[in-house]
Amino acid sequence: MTNSHEAGARPGLPLLLLPVQTAVVAAAGLLVTGPLAHHWPLSAEDGVNRALAARRTPLATALTDGASLLAGTESVIALTLVCTAALLLVPHAPRWREAAFLAVAVAAQSAVFLLVTLVVDRERPDVPHLDPAPPTSSFPSGHVGASVALFGGLALLASRRLHGVRRHLVVGLLLVVPLFVAVSRVYRGMHHPSDVVAGLLNGACTLALVAAALLPRLRAEAAAPAPGPSAHGARRAVVVRHPRACGDGTAARVRALLRDHGYAEQRWTETTAGDPSGGLAACLGGTDTDLVVVCGGDGTVRACADVVAGTGVPLAIVPCGTGNLLARNLRLPTEPVAALGEALRGQAVGLDVGRIRGDGFAPTRFAVMAGAGFDAAMVRDASARLKESLGWAAYVVSAVRHLGDARMRLSIRLDGGAPLERRARMVVIGNVGTLQGGLPLLPEARPDSGRLEVVLLDPRGVTGWLAAAGYLASRAPGGRRQRAPGTRERSLAHGALEYFGAARIDLRFARPQPRELDGDVFPAGTWLTAEVEPGALRVCLPAPARAGAPAGAGAPTRAGALAEADAPAREGGPPREESPTRAGAPAEAGALREAGAPAGSDVPAGSDVPAGSDVPVRTGEEGTGEEGGLHGHRDARTAAQ
């Protein structure tokens, strides 16, 4: 398979064939006007022109007049400038290569046309002309060639950017334009049929050569990798790119970094509003993909995780979005390419995802948080322009507008237990718990815990909001931690916050509520059911070396570093309401193990740990022989079984 590096080795080479194309078209014109002029089918062309002229109607004349104007010199130049400028002014992702392709295609076609008319001199059809006849040869049709270069070029770009029905619709409409222009020019008596055929071929050949020269990477990325190992043992990567969030410069650096790490075979695909995963499922089907790279924000990661979860294919995150909450919670660098570099030097770790269902949307997964009420309304109404200029601070502006929204009535059922009736302004289910700025909305949420955490926010008036904000701020990094060990309040911050945890969470709302998943707005509805899928998503995380580790000792995973960084927050975090089934179930080894106890040990007699309680596992300490963090937590539970 041709990889992107090979495809781009000699990008300008196809343009050297344009003089050859000019010579071929000129030779064809000399044949049409010379030896072949009196042979069929050229001998029948005058009859075609006369028949169309005799059957002209006001409607057809008006329609063809519009087509001729659309493909005229002034219109083509103006439309090319507008489209080129639009490609260059795309926020955060200017399309320099595509803009150059479109401009060069139109200019090159015009150059070939003018050079051919210097050699070929053909009279226009001997019928009444509906347009002023330009002082150029009838062969080939300049209007038709220009329309192919412009609208065919736009169709080619659209075919690489769009997916599904919209792709077929847009590409089809764009390709119809040159064909209609060709018919119009013959109908209006401006060209012989062979002139417009030559114009179509001239435009198409020019388009193909310019595309081969200026769009090699797109061509290579669109080709699916062949199944099975490559001849050189190269690894395969599928890269999903959000076109606005991940600019061309970042994409080029990602491409080069992957190639440096042995991913010579890369298939790139881009997200659309209708397909936020960029057709990832089709890209993975029938291939031996070694890695999926997601260049985008939490919404793009969520859509791709929904496809990849359970397949065993590892996923690497290139954080390019507004919030990048998953990357922040996994302690990835905030710089996109640096995050990918660390991930590629690390290892794949199995993380939990949430499987969620609700009315109004198909079952899907989330990796960060799912919410209803205040936070969903905030996400829904955040200004796209402010997000581009302010980043995640745009959500703060949106939140202010919803501080006075009405409370909602809801019921929450944990692991199939009895429903709990509540009133709240928002409910959030979290797989991870830290927001921007290190704000621990769900301090107990961890992506390897095998459970989901829930928080109900129900502040009453200004004092309630201040109490909730103060409580969360005091538990942010560097904040005060006032909770005494062993206390297990269900309601915190004067009743403004209430926490729960379970493997399955059922929510029912008295009225339809706005809903969001990982920052993506979903239709308002009356229920949500979320279940954890433990370890379903393999995510590439860095593995920093352990200071002072003995030779040969395995370095802890980045997940372990997460646990160490999160430990103070967990010690000062709020307790949560246990699910009814877990409260009376035999405690897991990880939940009951004392600090420093070996894996699989029970709580010693006389321990004050109540049955069913959740005591944080303190792993990775001297003398335990365990790794800290995500792996240590899961391994503890596994050992007990």
C-alpha cells in the first residue's frame, strides 16, 4: 500500500505532464478540424446543432443562460476566489493544500485551453448564437473545461470531507453542473458536441494531474490498508481528525510522529457533524489495525471510544478540543503532539467506559461524564464563537445564564435497588471526576474502579451556590481538606451536593431534561440508564520511570502516577451513598485491604472497617510489591477472586 510518506515524495511531478496533455488536446483538435471532419460522427454534428436550435423554448433558454453565466470567465474567477478564501479562513484549520489545489486546477485548465486555441482554429456552429461569441476557437469548450475544474474540484474535496448520504448528495449535485453546462453550450449554438466532449476531458485530466500533485496525502489516506501484515512489517494506524480542532500543522506533526514510531501505514479520516467518529467502524472493518489515534476533543474521543471499546485495539488521544477532560484526568500533556509522543512511548491500559441508553438516541458509550439539567443546558447554549476565543471559559459565560433555572424532579436507582426520589438542578454520572482547573466534581471517580460515580447538585439560592462552589474549591489541588477520616455524610455543602456510586445507574425525570455526553449535546428526554464496562477501552498512557526503582523492576504505568497524584484528593473527597446491593455484599479484597496488606488478604480481626464499606487501596508503598494506581486497584480486586 502506498503510504503518506511515499505518496508525498515528489509532489510536483504530475504537473510536468500538463504540457503533454496540451499537446494531446491540440493534436485531437487538429484531427477534428482536418482529416476526421467529414467522417461520422463528426459529420453529424451540424445536424445536432440545427435540431436543438429548432426546438428552443423560453424555459430551456432561460435555464441554459444561467448555466452559461455560471461557467463564464468572470463567474469562474469570482467563485474560485471565494472558495479559496473560504478554505483558507476555516477557523483553526486552514486548508492550504486544498485551496492551492482548487486555484491551480482552474488556472491550469485555462492555460491548457488558451494554448490549444493558439493551434486549433475551429468555427462555431452555423446556427443562431444565444451568447456573444468570444474570439477563440470553438474547440475545446472553455466554459465546460472551467466548470469541470471548479465544480469537479469542489466535488473531489467534498468526497474526502463528507460521509454518508450528504456526501453522495453534495458530490452528485456538483458533478451535474459541468454536464449541464456542456448541454447548454451546444443548445445555445456556441459549440459542436465534440467541443464540449474535449472540454470535459481537458478539465478532467487537468483536475487529475493537479490532484495527484497537490493532494497526495489525501489520496493516500483515503485508501484502506490491505488486510494482513505489510511487506515491510509496518504497523497500521487509523487517525480520526476533527478538521476544525486539529489544524493542518498539527496533523502534519502527528503524521510524522506516527511514522517515526513505525506506523508507516496510516489511514486518515475526518469527522463530520453527522458522523463524529469519521466512519471509524468502516476503517477498522476487515483490517489488522494496530492503533487508533483520535485528534479532537472529548466528543470526538467519545464517538471513537464507542466504536473501539471491546475490540482490543488501543486508542491514543491527541487532545485538541475545548475541555479535553479525559486527557486532563489521565494526566496527559496539554500540548497535542506532546501527548501523543508520551502515549506512544508508554503502554495500553484497560480503562472503564460507561454504556448509556436513553429516550431519543441510540445506545452509546461515554468516557468522561454524562449529565442532565444545568450542566447540559450550559453545554448546549455555550457560544461556538466564545469557545474558539475563550476555550472552556465560554462554558462559564453560558452557566451564568442558567443559574436561575428551575429544579427538576427525578428518581435514581442504584444497581437495581429501590428508587430514591430527589430534586436537583443537575445530575452528573462520571467515569472520571475532575473538571477544568482541577475542580473535583466527583473526587471518587476513577476510570479503573469498575463503577460509576454520581453527584446531585441542588443549591438553594445564592448561599447554596456559594456553599457548593466553596466545598469543591476546598478540595481542589492546594485547597483545604476538612473532612475527618471515617465520616460518611451523604449530603454535603449544606445539602447542595449528594454523592452515590454504583455499577448501574437508572435516572428518571418528571419532565424532559437537556442531556449531554462528554460535552456533546443529546436530545432532551425523561430517562437515562448507565452501566459501567470495566476495562473495555485500551488507552495508550505514558509510563514514567519510578524513582529509585531497582534494576529490572517494572516501571509503574501512568495509571499508577494518576493514583499517586489523586490520593490526597480522594482522602479529602466526599463519601458517597453506596448502592443497596453492594452495601450488603461481601467486600472485595481491594476495598477491605489495610494499607500495606498483601494482595488477597482479609481485614484483621478487630478492624473498625464496616462490612461493605469502601476503603481506598493504598498500593505501590514500600514492602507491598504492588504497583500503584489503576493497575494496582484492579489487580487487588482480581486477586480476591
